[in-house]
Amino acid sequence: MASRYSEQTSETPVLDTRPLTPPPDIEIARSVQPLSILLLAQQRFGLPAESLVPFGHYKAKLDMAYVDTSDKAPRGKLVLVTAMTPTPAGEGKTTTSVGLNDGLNRLGLSSSVCLREPSLGPCFGMKGGAAGGGWAQVIPMEDINLHFNGDFHAITTAHNLLASLIDNHIHWGNEARLDPRLVSWRRVLDLTDRSLRNLVCGLGGKAHGVPRETGFDITVSSEIMAILCLAEGRADLRRRLSNMIIGRRADDSPVTVGDLGMEGALSVLLKDALQPNLVQSLEHNPVFIHGGPFANIAHGCNSVTATRAALALNDVVVTEAGFGADLGAEKFIDIKCRHSGLRPDAAVLVCTIRALKMQGGASRSRLSAPGLAALRAGSVNLERHIRNLQLFGLTPVVCINRFPGDTEEETALIKTICQHLGVRAVSGDHWASGGDGATELAQAVLDQLSADEPGVRLLYEDSLPLADKIETIAESIYHAGRVEYTAAAKRQLREYEAMGYGHLPVCIAKTQYSFSADPTLLGAPSGHTLPVREVRLAAGAGFVVAVCGDIMTMPGLPRRPAALDIGLDENGLVVGLT
């Protein structure tokens, strides 16, 4: 297919005529010739070539020494993109983030988008990649969705180096008196593999270590991933790594990374990964992609470093938070904003007609057929998310991410429902038309940014006890009737309070498919029970994780994983990646 643009220049490209049914995402991504990343950084930000560490011609790391992020420096406006509860029908949060950024640039703004890095687990599993879709994508798509610039490798290696050092410390005399039964630091892998969840290591006799129970989590759930995304520079990175608790002694006293003197080696492995990555959209607009914690098992936001860099270089910065607003947006505000002092100046809530019908009980096979009844029933999910964002002081712009087959009547119904809730809803056609299809959304966001600054507020105070924080989220955001703790979870909460960590925010790890812990409860369920089975302390990252229901920190592959459709063609090009 010919390039989407009639001519590749540094100016906003002119759209060519395209077929009504676009080709697969990977073919669209390959149809556009990227600009040199050094040229893009110079033209858009005035950054010299030496400020970038190139990884080939089209992607690079940014040296933060060249970016003024001090309080006295100019700072752009921050726009948070979040979404309704995800369904297999698709919502398109990343696609909308990329499209909105392209639309803002088409309106003459200097704007960048900040995204998380994709994990190989979903790429080869069920969800697919995370570089957008259609004509609202980030390129080079294959590189971003696969190994990218090595950040996940660095985090995985640092995490597993620490695990190796811990076992080695125990093997050679255990000076710190770590109880092998109470070592809490597991290993990680950036793939999904249910067989690795629970293991015994150190088998084979004295020469092979001390036997103990352990297991693997996915890299995106690593505390080191969270630390990389929350750290404010190398000194803060090292401090947070030093504060990580890796186990207990027989008297239950905690042992930290700093107690064992291991933080220096971890810092070395992460020194380059701490620098944000710069790439571009199909329309040659800057995109920062850095860090990748999932929002269902971690805090779900890209790095503070990338966000600060983008804010220092742009009029407007678009960023997304993972999964639905009950998870990603809540954690963005209560964890990322609480730690960093950042605050969003506007918010966009993404929905689709198809997903709302599914929330209303329509079967997946009937989503393309007109259905106002199912749409009206499913709109309670959208309404819940709108009201939740209003709890934080944000009045979102609702983006109806258009799919082929959406009718005018269905779109009008959603707009009317949103109007009654006091929010503006606009259609977005960025998947089919790129930035040109997102200008109405971009203008609505600019109107919001021109209004009075929102009084963004945290959901709870630091001084609130940990259990009360969990219950505040459960009752205010999930509309749960009660929270039910296992005996172990109750004990852990008491211990963390006694250890002086009661002031930390909480990160709820639960299914992304429902406001409840039951993924089959669609719509806007109320009065349900939130079951907290265990609580984990992330002392270095600075939050406490409440693990709820059946959520796993090492996911498994679906019956037919996406890996079975991915391969190389006769020319050595990747096929099947979505």
C-alpha cells in the first residue's frame, strides 16, 4: 500500500485517499516512513543531537540533563486519558490517546503523548500490543511491541539479580539471618506462564542452595518496575531500591535491600532504563513511551520522568492510565499524583458503542447490530466512571471511539446521557482518519483546558489507616457493600501499620473486567463484597498492594494465544502482530 501521506515532510502531513476498510495495523504502520528521531527532536523541541541516545534511526532515549524540569521552568497542561470498564469488544484507550495528540498538533498546539511500554506477555497472549491502532499508531510498531529499547530486560535482570543475590547470601552463611521460609522476593519474567507461579528452588543437595518455596511474577508487577516509574532521578531510584523489603528474620524483623548492600548493583543495571524513550506517531508527532506497570496488578502509569520531560517541552501533554478509570485513573491520582505532586488539568473518558452494549448484556456476536436497549442498559457503566472522576474534581470529556456500524441514533443516545450528567461527549474517528478524525475531540479538550483549573483532590488522606483506605476505594469507586479480609490479610495490615507504613497509599490488584472482583459482573454492580486475600508491602515503591479475588500476578495464556498467529514472512518481516 502507498504511504498514507503524499509527501514526507516535517510539516503536518496531508491525508491521501484511503480504502474504506484499512489493512491490518502492522501494514498501516509500515506504510509510513518515519522521520529521523534526531531530526524530530531538533525540529519539535530544539534539542541537540547529543541529547539523545539513538537506538537505530527512529527511536532513542532522552538524556534528562538537557531538559529543565525545575519548578521555575514553563510547564505544559496535563490531560489524562482513561476509559470505561474494558471488554473483548474493545475500547481503544491508547488509540484515542495517540489520535488526540495528533489532533491537538493539527490545531497548532505543541503536544506529546506519554504511554506505557507494552509487555511481551499480552503481545503473545490475549490482549495484543499497545502501540495504538488503525491510523492512530506509534511507530516503529514492531520494535515498540517487542523488545523496544531494553527497559523491560533491564528491570527483569535487576529483579532476578536481586533474587540470585538473596539466595547466594543464604548459601554463604546468611549473615543477615534471613529466614528462608520468609523470603518474599520472587523472580519475574516478561511472559505469561502459569506453570511458574509456585516453585521450589535450591533442590539437588547442599551445593545447589537452600531449598525454599518461591515462584515467578510477570515483570510488569515487579516492585522495581513501579520504582522506575515513580523515581525522580538516580538518587531517588537508589533510595527506593534500598528501601525494598525482601524478607524477614525469624523474629519477624524486616530485611531490606539496603541491609544487604545490594542497591548499587541494581542501580547500575537500571541507569539507562531510567531515561525516557522518544518515538513518533504516524503523523510524526512526538511520543514518549516509558515504563509499563499493569493497572490490574500494579499502579498502571507511565513514568514520572517521561511525564515531566514532556511537560517541560510542550504546551499540552496527553497521558493514559491503564484499564478502566476505577483502576488506572484512581491509581494515577492516588499514587502517581500523590507521590509526584503532578495533577491533571483535564480528563478524557473513552467508550465505544460496542463495549457499552456488551456491558448491557448483548452477546459479542450481536454487537454490530443496532441495539438501543442494550446500549441504554450498559450506559450505567459509563455513568459510574463519570461520577467517579467527578469525585476527584475532574469533569471528563467523553470520547465515543467510533467503530464501523455505529448508528447516529446510538451516538445521540450516549451524548444525551452524558449531557444529563453535565459532561460533553464527542465522537472520535481517529482509528479511521488519524488526527483529522480527532480534531473535534482535541477542541473539546482545549475548551476544558481553557476553563477554570480543576480542583483535583485525592480520594483519601495519608493519615487514614490502611484498611480504611482500601474500604474507601471499595465503597466510593467500586460501590462495594463490604470488604472481606482473610486472616492473613488482616495480620499483614496490622504488621505494616506497626512497622510505620500506615501512611502509604494502597494499590488494589483485582480484575479489570468489573467494578467488583468477579469478572462476570458487568454494568455497574453495587453491594458486592471485595475479597482481599493478601496484602503486600512495596516499601521502595511507596504503596501497599491489596490482592483481591482470583487476580494473579503471573497471568496464564488463553486457549489460543496470539503467539500462534505471529511469525515472519518470506522477506523476514513480522506478521500477525496486533
